[in-house]
Amino acid sequence: MTQNQSQNCSVLLIDDEAMAEDLIGYHMARQQGITLRYDNRAELAVELCKETEANVLLVDLRMPGADGFDVIRMLRADPYTEHLPVILLSSEDDADIKAQAFALGANDYLVKWPEARELEARIRYHCAAYQARQQRDAAFLELRQREEELRVSQAALHQAQKMEAIGQLTGGVAHDFNNVLQIISGNLHLLQMVGDVNPQGMVRIENALNGVERGARLAAHLLAFARRQPLQSAVVDLTPVLADMDDMLRRVLGPRAVVIADIAPRLWNTDVDVSQLNNVILNLAINARDAMGGDGTLTIRARNLQAGSEQLAKIGDGQGDYVLIEIADTGSGMSQEVMQRAFEPFFTTKPTGQGTGLGLSMAYGFVKQSGGEIALQSTLGTGTCVQIYLRRSEAQAEPEHHAALQALTGGVETILVVEDEEAVRAATVDMLATLGYQVLSSANAEQATHLIDGGVHIDLLFTDVMMPGRVSSLELSEMVRAKLPHAHILFTSGYAEGVLSHDGRLPPGVNLLQKPYTVETLSSRIRHLLRKNNAATAA
């Protein structure tokens, strides 16, 4: 505390006799840094202290109505003045009265009228002590605030690290899982294609393929949470995209639920994978339906948020423009403890067998991978609101393309299959051969380069992304482009992290077929690419 601070004292004098102001004020008015305010309304002591921002109160003991003891009681009962120094002035030099005053909370007791220099010294002493206490309390308050901010930051960092570790684990698991599913799927499709299976056996095959499809969705959700799902993003106008979901949401929620769509008419464009966004909203709607027990109201809102808006400050970004999508329900809501874990994969409050716990985690991963933010607002017993923030794109929206899955079609072209998983490679080679293609195969990219160097002609390279060996799939693809410029390249992977995508987005011109794939999808993608060659040749 500086000397100037200790001398800047605001003193309030409460006495029923105006003469007191003259006796005390004459000396105090001549002292630097001391201001004196006089009042005779003892019953308003607390309000007067607040009004004058008093550092010290001088109060007469004996007054009609509220006396000095009453004033002390009032001040000590109010949080604002509970520590304000009180000097009690009295004409009675009685030990019992003094003891009673100190017991009530008086800081000093002076017999009228004290010598001016002594009174000034006592005022300055109590004022300095009070200011020091205020500074100490402010420092402690700031320290507690900083400690709370640090605790929140550490909790957020711990949560982010935990989510990242879980994401890395789930990404690796999904990769191996997809390869296993591809082995099962490929052999089941071969059984269908070869024929000689009775109707009952075909039913069994269809059931097994349905199981593969369910497993593929599970793996896709894991990869979406881990932010390792290659995104087929495009600049889109969200207004018609969200409006078109209205009917689907009504079917998902059932006849007893009410769906309210509040979509702004001119939403900004954003760069996003529309199919994945639809999946996210669908999963959130299913969560809302379960939370509402099939009844209640689901509201889907969307609006533009300009940079610097108060809403964007909540997510720590006031620089860019965003489109905000909110999915709000009137369901059971979440406790704070549940909200802390809501984005974790496989965490669910639903009974066993009624949920995988991947809906919110998949939404979290997708939004983060898309460069956006996601937040939860929920109150137990009231409902939940999921907020999705997607960055604005200044580019023009791309026209929609609806590629219909074609019927199973083969060809006579030559395809090189490169796959390190022997079971996957064998099933894929057999499927393509059954479709009529000339098929070559390699267990890794290095073997494939020897084939190309040996003068083998191929029309299409179908290669896995993640393979061991000294030559990567990308290096192999570059060699094929250099030596066989008319050959097309189709990548496949159950987990393409760090190889094909930048920030989870596929570079333009890269063709990727996610594992596990069906024979219909494989046939369609290959024919689509090879037709480009035929069209170019005809031209």
C-alpha cells in the first residue's frame, strides 16, 4: 500500500448534534487526503456508508432512536459494511460500556472530545488497515478466480487428451475391423455370385451380409469420432439440405412427437460432407426421440452468426462467420456429470442393448474434422440442445450429383489388385475375375512396381492405402501415372489417416472406396472409372 492510498480516507460522521461536525470538521478539513461527510440519520447508516464509500465511520453512542450500538449491529449485519472500521464516540468513560462496544464489533472507542491530532492518527490508522484488508480480499478473490480458470483449463485439456487417445485407439481398431469385415463380405458375395446355393442358404448369406453392414456402420461411427473418416466435402447451401430433412425427422420421431423447423431463408454456404451431416442430425434426432420417450417437441434451428457475435464468444472464436445448427428436444436432459462424458464413445445412459453410445461421439468427431465446433446445453428434466457451428464458405455452392448404384456389371479390362491382407486380396481377385476382368495381384506396392517395370499393361490399379514395405501406395500410384497415364487409380482402405486426406478431406481427383465394400459398389466404381477411358478414346 502506498502512502497516498493510506491517506485517501472517506470519513462519515453520524451524530444527532450538528455541533459535532464543526468540532471535528474544522481540523479534518485542513488535513490532506481526508474528506468528512456529516449526517444525523443513524437509521440510514448502512445506506450512507455505501453512498459516501466510507473508509471509517465515526458514530455517537447516545442518540434518540437508533443509538451507536444499533448502528454497529446494522453495519456488521450487512456484507458491504461488515468490516468497515467503526470509532464509537461517547462522553462516558465507562469500562463496561467500552467492553459492550467492542463485543458488538466496534474498532475503537474515544471519549468526547478527543484531541484533534489523536483523532486524525486513529482515523488514518483504521483507514489504512481497512484499505489493506480490501486489497488482500481482492487479491484472494482474483487468486480464487485464477485457480478456477486453471482448474477449468486443466479439465478441458485432460478431456481433450483423453478424447484424442480414445480417438487414436478407435481409429486403429476400426482399420483392423474393416479388414475383417471385408474378408467376410467378399467371400459371402462370392458365394452369391458362384451360385449353387439353395434358397435357405441364400437367406443365411443375406442375414450375414446385413450383419456386415451393421458392423461397417459401427466402424464408420468410430472413425468419425476419431476424426479419421475421409470426408467427401463440398460447398453446399444448407437451407434446402436442412429443409429436406423435415419429413425424415418426422418419420424418425413418430406420430406423437412434434417437429418444428426454424431454418433461416438465406443460410450462408459451408464446406461440409452432406451425407455425414445428415447422419449426424439423424442420430441426434434418434437420441432426442429416446430422451422424450416418443413424445415431446424436437426443434431444428439454423441461422447465420457474424464474426464477433456474443454467441461465437462462447466457443472462443470471434474472428470468422459461422452457420449455427441447433437440435433441441424437450426430453429428460442431462446432469453435469453426464454432460462431461457425453461425447465419449460407447458412453450411454440407455439400458443395455438399447444404444451403442456412438451417436454424440460420431457427431463430435465429424464436426471437429469439418473445422467446426460442437457444444451441449442441457438441464436435467428440461431437455437438451446440441449446437453445431460450421464455418462459412465464400465459394459458390456446387450442384448436387445423385449417382445411382448400377446393376452388377463386369468387363474385359486388366486390373491390378494390390493388397497385403491375403484373405482380402484373394476374395477381391475372385470377385473381379468372376465379373470377367483380367486380374493381376500383388501382396505389396514394391511387387506391383516390378510388374509395371516389366511392361505389364493395366487399365486400372486397385490398391490398399495402408501397406507395409519400402514403397507406399502413393508412390506406386505416382509411378503408374507416369508410366501408364491412361490407367485409372482406385484406392481402398478401412483407415486412410495421414495418407490420402489433408485434415480429413480427400484431395480433388482422388478416388477412394471405403472398406468393407460390396461387389455391387466395387463393380459400379470400377465401371464408372473405366468408362471415362472409353469416352476419352471415342472422342
